[in-house]
Amino acid sequence: MEKIVSLCRRRGFVFPSSEIYGGLGSTYDYGHYGVLLKDNIRSLWLAAMVRDRDDIVALDSAVILHPRVWEASGHVGEFTDPLVDCRTCKLRFRADKLEDAQCGRKPSKHPGETPDCDLTEARHFNLMFQTRVGAVEDESSVAYLRPETAQGIFVNFKNVLQLARRKPPFGIAQVGKAFRNEITPGNFLFRVREFELMEMEYFVPPAEADEWHRYWIDQRMDWYLRYGLRESRLRIREHGEEERSHYSRATSDLEYLYPIGWGELEGVANRGDYDLTQHTQHSGTKLEYVGEGGERYTPWVIEPAVSMERIFVALLVDAYDEEVVAERQRTVLRLHPAVAPVKAAVLPLIAKNEGMVGQARALYEELRRGHIVEYDEGGAIGRRYRRQDEIGTPFAFTIDEQTLEDETVTVRDRDSLEQERLPIDSVRSWLDEALDRPWKTPKGD
Ligand code: GAP
């Protein structure tokens, strides 16, 4: 994980937030390549959920909802973690994760394991961030930053059902920020307090719920494999009864083997009719499906939910590689081309050669109309290649002496390091096609 954090920092993917003020624990800002990588992840998720299907529509609901939404959803009462304080070192820990935590004293042990540890009884700590809406500061103005985007979907169920003319099975997908006042955030982006959730609520006839639950677990697993995660690093783990969230009838996690061990990448839950029933009771608005023949029922919900942050880390961990080439160490991100922040680099071999620079700039202008590409003329060519390797750029086009003679360029493949020559006027179509080809990581399974 340290290598990933350092690469992210060095190459401008992710910075600690508010750094000039000493940082705000476990809060991060994304730089240029981080933003591009996130854009790609988001688009690929939306493509799989909305663009490529006829049965799922998109939604963008508010971050601050009516506070009664969170009473109805059970989050005010149930969205808690067990918290213990240590009276000696003044640190706070999750009572159910003491084996993952470090006591404040040296040599460091788990909380409760040194003679000085003095832990309080566990108490329920609600993870929702509170805020106030309007100028009056009393109980009536209390509101919450959403801890999940799902509730914005449930409260819009009737709107979508009527206006998008859908009938179960159909889904509503949403991407947006969520906030949780985690007791022990950490492990880089893995557990943060502000993150981007990608959730899809799929409404189904109750009798079909188990079948659709399995379907979505498979779909999501295929999505990760398609975008390059190694199969040996992924597994499905079903939650035990005691572990399930208050709304869940069954949940399976897709886990990834992060450097910290197996951890939840995505959860796929069967939420039953819990949410629609709760909102029907609390709001007085019936959230049910009425068929053309007059039959009515409350659909059950299957929900794949994942944060951008967990995918971001999994992709980087999976892609990170180091190798020695011609006695020099190279660090390379072997990202799937569809995910890579920059698709190609255009490099004139000699920056002072006007002919090369002219051809390179013209090619760059042509390619950037379709893709994110970079032009780089600074420094030795080897150093420029290594820079692109570190940000995961799959292809580099180099303009050299031969280009000036025969209008061909070399294309260098990030993974195999093979080079071939192409006519300069075919580069655009070659790149379009190369980015469309199925890709498999050379790191094996
Ligand atoms: N609506 C369902 C829901 O929110 P969850 O398991 O609590 O379920 C969904 O969260 C996903 O959000 C997780 O599978 C994980 O990918 C991500 N996630 C949860 N807490 C997170 C945190 N503190 N930081 C980053 N990602 C988080």
C-alpha cells in the first residue's frame, strides 16, 4: 500500500487534503490523473448499468434529504458502530475491530492488551454526519449528510415508476458523494469519511428476488474481470446472519485481496421490501407496483453498491508492477486501456527538431479530439517513457528521423515494450481499434 500511496502522490493522482494545514485525517484530494481515472471508472460503471441496458434509468438525488427519510430508513436508530474509548491513551476504537487496531502506547499492541489499557464499555456511535438547515439552530433544523445514495432512490420510486413508465424488474442507478463519520478510517482510500458511492436499486417481483440476487453478483464479478482485475484476487463471501445490515435479507460481498488482506470491494444485498415498506409507513405515500390487471405488490430490491475509492485502490494495486529492463528498474501501472487516465503519449524524439515537433503536435491535435492524450517533449526519451509507464499510458507514439523521411511513427506498447512502425495517417484508427481490443493483464491470473 505504501508504494501505491507514494506513486499516487508522486504522479499527482491523490494528495492528502488540506495538506498545508497539516492534513485532515483520512481525507484526500484528487489531482489530474486521479480525476481522469475516476471519470473512466464512473463512465464504465454507468455504461454497464444504464447505457448498455434497457431496464435501468439514472437518478441524481440531493445529498441532504428530509431528516425523516433517515428515521424511516432506520439509519437514525441503527446505523451505528460499537465504540470504545481508552481512558489511558484517549484513543477511540471500533469494539468489533480491536484486532485491526493499534493501542496508543509503545511497543504497540492491540487495544486492551497492555496492562495500562483501560477501555470503556462499548456504546453505539451513529455514523451519520449531522448538519443544520436554515438559520434557526434548534432540534427542528437538524439534518444529515447522506450515508448512502440508496434512500434518494427509494423516495423517488413513485416518480420513476410513473414517469419512466417502468415495471419490475427495473432499476435506478445513482452515483454521488456519501458521508460517514467512521470511527477508524484508514488504509489510504479504503476507509474514508467522504466517498463516492455507485449504487443501483433493482426492483423485482418478490418471488424472483433470489434469482436476481445471484444474477447481480455474477454481473458485477464479470465487470471486474472485464476491466482487468485478476481472478485469483477476487472472491465472493456471503454474510453471516449476525453481520448483515438492518435492512438486509442476504448480502454477498465481492472481496478483493488488498495489501491489508481480503476486504470488501462491493456489496450485493437483497434488501427485500424493507425500504419501500418503511417509506410507505412513514410518508403515507404508497410505494408499490400496480399492474395493468390491477394486481399490486411491493417490489423487493437487489442492490449492488460500491465506492469509487474501493475500486480505485483495487485497480491500482492490481496494476502496480516493477521490473528490471536493460538493467534499469521500471515501475509500471498495467491498467486496462479503458481505465487508464491517459490513452496515448505523443513524443517527438528531439525537441529542438522543428520538423519532428511540427509532426508530433499535428498528431497530438488529431488524437486529442477523440481521447485523452499527452504531448511531451521534455527530457530524454527513456525518461519520458518511464513517466508514461508510471501513470499507466498504454501506448506511446514517437516521431523520429524516419518520420520525416517516410511519414511513419513508432508505437510502443506499455506492457510488452514491443515497438512497431505505422503510417502516421493511420494512427488515429489504429488507436481507436487498439483501445477497443480485449485486454488481459500480463501479470497472470
Ligand atoms: N447502500 C448500501 C450500502 O451503503 P455498505 O456496505 O455500507 O452498503 C457500500 O457500503 C459500499 O461502499 C461498500 O461495499 C464499499 O465499497 C463502500 N464503502 C463503505 N464504507 C466506505 C468507506 N468508509 N470508505 C470507502 N468506501 C466505503
